[in-house]
Amino acid sequence: MKQNEYLNIHPEVAEALAARKPLVALESTIIAHGMPYPQNVETALEVEEIVRKNGAIPATIAVLDGKLCVGLNREQLEMLGNSGGVWKVSLRDLPYVVSKHIAGATTVAATMRIAAMAGIRIFVTGGIGGVHRGAETSMDVSADLTEMAQTSVAVVSAGVKSILDIGLTLEYLETGGVPVVTFGQDEFPAFYSRNSGFASPLRLDSAAAIASMLKAKWEMGLSGSVLIANPIPASMEIPYAQMEVTIKEALEQAEKLNIRGKNLTPFLLKTIAGNTEGESLASNIALVKSNAALGATIAVSYHG
Ligand code: PSU
Ligand code: MN
């Protein structure tokens, strides 16, 4: 198929796919646009290590030299994390950056689609995009949500950041037929905080139970994602009320500077990290690592 000509699958990933070993896809926007250098590259490498320790093979995804790359080497990770001009690539951007050979870091939406092309079913990230606050006038709804409604790759995240409208995001996922399951608690988590004020639509308490739900969904022929929300480890959480103040400030700054569209999420993340003197960055790193361990365990169970 022509599609394969655009895929560049790392030999280790190809071998794992052929042997039906558990694999975990990882995104690269979080590296290029979600965290500062050098913590971004260090975290990317550590996350891959955690996936391995938990029995799965990591496949970080990005667009390089006109190819959809599945599995990156250290040099490629370093380049994504430490050079300006790397595109933030969501679904709509894929044909442009591929045909122009632009280096691109993939969002949840683009990473899911490429993972599906390669045959990977489990994907780990920090936070997904969603329905932005004020979306009733801006119509800013991340392509991550429409992608989750159609592409059969499960997404492990720490819930939804309250830079977004958490309630509307949950509504949108319901409309799209996307099950939202929180690991080990009744409340849906809000990324930095274990609590969000919203009940989780579903709860499961083990990786095996989550893997069996994924099997049931896809074996029935129900296409689309499952959002698995993994609350941040308690020792690293920032209380919701405290984070809310910082997030409101960041939203006001974005409004004042007229930041919109694809620049909004990276701007908010950067402003929040700056305004919390790195506390939010440490939490962000901790939750991604925790998600990597859970995602790998789910992948092992799914393949077992
Ligand atoms: N939320 C985070 N960290 C991130 C992102 C979101 O806490 O790095 C990134 C992800 O790559 C996500 C993307 O897919 O931002 C969503 O961007 P947008 O809202 O423009 O769709
Ligand atoms: Mn948007």
C-alpha cells in the first residue's frame, strides 16, 4: 500500500510488531512544545525506559524528513527538544509537513493516527487537548477529541487540564462514543490535581480490567479510542484551587496578547510553568512517568 511508503518504522518497533510484543506509542509535541529543554529530552528518554521496565517497547512518534517516524533514536529526540522551528503537527498539518519535509512534533491526534497506521493500540501522554474554555464562541475544540471518536488507539493521560473546560470536554467525548475510565478512583482527575469536581463516567481498578475493556470494545467492532485517566501520584499533586489561580492568570494573559489557534495550548503551558516556578513542570514530569508505567502494564495485559 502507498501508505507504507510514508511510514518509517524503527527496526526494534518493526520486530516487536512482527512478534506481537506489547508496544506503547508516545507523542512528541510534549517534547518540543510542552516542556523546556533539557527536561523535555531527559523526560522523553526516562519515559521510554519506564515503558521498557514494565515490559513493553516504546515508540515515540514524529515527522522527520518527509516520513511518519515510529520509534526515534536519541539524536532525533535531542533535535526535537532542542531546536527552534519544529512544527506542532496536528492531524490537519500532516500532509503539509510531510510533503515539505518539515520537522514536526505530533500532537495526540496526529500521534494516534500514525500509531494506528503502524498497528500500535496503546498510547501514553500527559494531557489531551479538549474543549477550550469559551469554546461556545471561539469554537476551539482540539482535533484530539474528533480523532478519539474514530481511531482505535487507547490514550492514557492524567485527565484534562483546567486550561480546558473539563465538563464540556467530557460531554464531547460522550457524544463521540469515547469511554472515559479513571484508574482507581471515582473522580475524574485534572492533570496537576487528583480531583476536578467531575465524577468519572467509569472507573476500573486494575490494568487487566482496562485491557479487557479495550478488547471488548475493539472485538465488537466499535472503532475509536478509550480515554484512560490516571490520577497524578498524590505526593506530586498541586491542589485544584491553587492551580486554578495560576490557570486563570495564564488565560487572562493569552486573552490580552490575543493568542489563538494552535499557539494557545503551548502558550498556556509555558505561562503556567513560568508562573509556578517549575512546580508545575515537576508535577508534569511525574505524571507522564506514572502514565508510562500504567500504559505499559495495560499493553502487556492486552497482549497476554
Ligand atoms: N496538554 C498538555 N500538554 C501538552 C499538550 C496538551 O498538558 O503537551 C499538547 C498535546 O500534544 C495535545 C496538544 O495533543 O497539546 C493539543 O493541542 P491543541 O489544543 O492545539 O489541539
Ligand atoms: Mn485548538
